[in-house]
Amino acid sequence: MKSFRAAMAASLLAACAHQTASAATGNVLFNGTITATCTITINSNGTMTVSSNLQSLSSHNAGGSAGSAQVDTTGGVQLSVDPVTTTTVPSSDVTATTWTPTFATTGAQTIAETGTATALTVPGTSTVAVNLAGTKSGTNRFSAGNYQATVTLRCE
């Protein structure tokens, strides 16, 4: 009986050895979602200098320099500068100053200097030059002392 079972098992094994296994496949799906996003890295602060008529304190004046930032984005966002809300002026400067922030970009997207929110449609890295100008009107002039103003660069 043992030899019969062994012979039967051997014959089944021999019969199956010549058959190929049937192949099976399955698809695995992968999904991903990237929301429109950006990051801002400040590279350097700006410097304002006064004009010869003492009515303009600006990063555009001779000796002044723009602030610099790097923006990395997926595209689909807007870049803008907020109105200046934080300033420090000498106590001797009692007349009104109009502060005008602007920006321009190079890199993944080029934007000419503007103060208006602008769409960043292209993904990648752009360098942003941020400028600030303070102006006095009429007969008003900037006084001697230290001035500081904060410009908020916004990407959303």
C-alpha cells in the first residue's frame, strides 16, 4: 500500500512537472496631491539712503540697496508686499512720510518692479529684490537720525 501511494504521488508529480503555472497580475495605484505652496527665505536686509533734497529716503537712492529673499514655489500662488506698518524714526521727524514698498523677481519667474500682488505661475526658485521708498511732500524734509521700517513679503 505504501508503494502504491508512493507510485501514485510520483506519477502526479511527474504529470504536474510539465505544466507551467498560470501568471497573475495586479495593478497598484499611487495617488498624490500637492497643494500650491511657497517658502520665503530672507537673504539680506535692505539699506535706505537719503536724497540730496532730503525728501526721499530710499533703497533706490545712491548708496542704497534692496533687501533680498528667495522664494521656492509650486506655482499657483501670489507674491506681494504688505503696506509698511512698523517704522522707527527720530523724535525730531514729526512730519508725515509716505512709505512705498515694491518688489521684483528673477529666476523661475521674472517680474518687473511692482507694488501689486502678482501671480507666480511657474514652479521653481526665484530671487526677490525688495525695495522701500519713504517720501516727504511739500517743504517737509527728513531729519538727522536713525530710520527703520519693516516690509512684509507675502506669498500665498
